[in-house]
Amino acid sequence: MTILQSAPRSSRVTGQRQANRWSVLVLLCLSLLLITVDATVLHIAVPALTAALEPSSVELLWIIDAYSLIVAPLLIMFGTLGDRYGRKRLVLWGYVVFGLASAGAAFAPTPLTLIIARGLLGVGGAMIMPATLSIIRQVFTDRRERAIALGVWSAVAAAGAAVGPLIGGLFVQHLWWGAVFLINVPILLVLLPAAVRLLPESRRLTGRPWDVPSAALSVFGILAVAFGLKEAGTGHPGALAVLLAGAGLLFWFVRRQRRLPHPLLDVGLFADRAFATGVAGVLFGVFSLVGLQLMLAQYLQLVLGDTPLRAALRMLPLVLSAIAGGLAAASVLRRIGMRATMSGGLALVAVSLMPTLSWGVEAHPVMLAVCFVGIGFGLQVALLAASDTIMSAAPESRAGGAAAIEETAYELGAGLGVAVLGTITAVVYAPGVPAVQGVPAPAMDQARQSLAAAAHVADKVGGPAGGALLGAARWAFVHALHTTILVSVVLLALTAAAVALLIRRD
């Protein structure tokens, strides 16, 4: 009798688990969307945020960048912690941290408070993101269904960063800049109880040690390098020392990983030329896109005079072409091969950026849309080819380590893109703003911090002096943007050439 009763219960449990797997995928994709959107959601909000908090140029870069720079080194650390202590538990705590940090960021009264809140958002995001991929692999046991689920996950990850500015534009236009963070709170209040009910428990791998020194070296090394790069733009005397210290910490981290039997980062994979080239393709592709997205969002609003919503809509071709590139990438890859797809995609991004080098303060609506289409499509195709290169080069037994490196390259590329390209823009912009008669010296110093700060100062000064200041600042920013774009074009062209030379013909 017991046997007869237990069999149907088992069948019901199995059927329930099978039915829930797609619900789990929806839950995880919504979680991932929150994380990836937050990396770029502030790009459109920069002018409104600057007017409200008046950050310096370095503070503004940290506000934008703290999130990605915290996420990048913590991804691998929390991935191993999830394996050790349970992925579901880590996701639930990640929701709590992300929600509290979102509320803190929305009502931050000072730039420093917002930077700290953005850093905590990065901690929460890093707790959630690795577990989403691991749980998908755990829940979808059928290989064909798992491929579909991973494809959906990948599309959400790619689309999130692209739609961030659009979401930011909607909220800044109709509410205030803090709303881009506050919207996370009600969504997380829905996701948290759903996750408690739907997410499965994972088997804990207690036998594998977690190396605390490695985690500390990676986090402090990346942050020190970013701090040195940002402060270098202001001429801070200690910037070079901090930069070198960060590079030393990262070198120590790599040396330590090579000696550990269970490293946090499987650096031995970089010995494969194709793998290393694929990672470089991801790193520099995302580096160029996210860094330039920030600058172009300011160009649309503060140079061309678009409202936040109009600027976000002007960037919509970038989003749509990225989605189209994601859908077409598999077919392109099959037709022309891995090497041609990755190098060709990166080259297309570089070519699409070149027309902007001749632009000034006048609008080019049609050509801008064409450039955005080329950038979005080319980058998405290149990133899929790079991902395929990375996973094909890694043996099956080291696939988890390869995936962790790829995820880290995405976030590190985003963080360093804002840090490096933002610093280059600041270095070229500041000396390009001449003194304007009728504007006090302290106000001129503030205006030289960033174009957003100049627009805020010009609005307060008003009159002919305010108009002259804004005009001078716009031309200085356009010159700085040209320099930044030129650096990106050269970097993308070199990466495309390296891919063509280093990856074998397939």
C-alpha cells in the first residue's frame, strides 16, 4: 500500500519540477535583466544627476563605474561561494543587498553616498549573476532544452546593457534620476518570494577550499588600477603609485592562481592562443561599447540638446541592431566561420564609428542611426563568435572556469571602458574650455570638470556669459569625444587584426 501511494507522489513531484523549470528561467532572466540594465542605466541620467549632486569629474566616473568594477572581481568569488554554501541562498541574499542598495542609491544626498550605494549594488549583482547560469544548468537536464535556456539567458544578458539608457531616459524624463534605482525595489519584492518557492537547492561542494587571499588580491588590484586611471586624469600626484600598486596586486594574484590546486581563476586556460584571443575580443568589444555609450549619451543631450527621452530613443537603433545581431550571429558564424565573424564584427564597429570623427555640434540624425546600427550589429556578432571561441578552446572539464572568465571579461570591459575612455575625455576636455568673461574663476573650475557640470554652471550664470560658456564647453567636449572615438577605433582595429592573425582558419 505504501509503495502504491509513494509512486504517484514521486511522479507528481517530478512533473512539478518539469513544469517549474520554465518559471525558474523567467525568474532568473528577470534577475539578470536587473543586473545588466544597472550597468548602463545612468548614462542618460548624467546631466540630471550632475545638476542635483554636483559631482567632480572623478566622482562622476566613479558613480557610473563603481558598479561594474565591483561586479567584475566578485563574480568568480561568489561563484565559488555559491558552489560551497548553496546557490539559492546566495541569490536570496543577493536580492536583499541589491534592493537595499537600490533604495540607498535612489535617495543618495551626496556623490560619495551614491558611489558607496553603487558599489553595494555591484556586490548584490555579483551574488546573483553567477548563480543564474549555474541554476539553469542544474534545472535543465535535457541538453536540447538547456541550449534553448542558455540562448535566452545570453540574449537577456546582451539586451540588458543595451536597453539601460532607454529605461534611464524614460524615468529621468518623467520622474527624477533616482527613479532609475527605485524601480528595482518593487520588482525585487516580487522576485524574492517567488525565488524562495521556485529555486531549487543545490548540492554543496564543501570539499573545495575557498581562497580568501586570492579574492582580496583580485578585488583590491582591479579597484586600485581603476582608481589610478581615474585620478591620472586630474593630475593627482599619487595616481601612478596607486596604478602600479594595483598592477602589482593583479600580478601577485595571477602568480598565486598558477600555484593553487583549486584556483579562483583558471589562468592556465590563457595558454591556449584561441582562448586568450576570444577573451580579448570580449574585453575590448565591451570596453569600446560601454565607454562610448556614456559619451554619446552626453553628446546627444548636452551638445545636440535632446531631452533624456529623445536621446534614449535616438539610441534605440543600437538596441534593435544588437538584438538582430544576436539572432543572426549563429547563421553568420556557420556561413563564414569563427575567425571571419569575430574579426569582421569588430572591424564593422570600428568603421561605423569613423563618420563621427568629422561631426561638430550639428545634428546628423540619419547617419547617427546608421552608425548605431553598424555598432550594435557588429559588436553582437563579434561577441557571440568570441564566446564560441572561448568555449570551444576550453576542454569540457574546464568549461566552468572558461565561463567564469568570459563573464568577468564582460564586466571588466564595461568598468575599464568607462574608466579609461572617461579619463581620456576628461583630460582632453578640461584644457579645451577657455575662460569666459563674466564667469567667476571658481565657476570656471567647476565647468571644466565635465560637460554636464558646465551645462549646470551655464544655467546658473545665465545671460550671454552662460550661453558663451555652454558653447565653448560643447566644442571642447566634441574635440574630447573625437579623441576618445579615435582611441576606440584604433583599439578595435588592432583587436580585429589580432583575431584574424592569431585564430586558425576554421
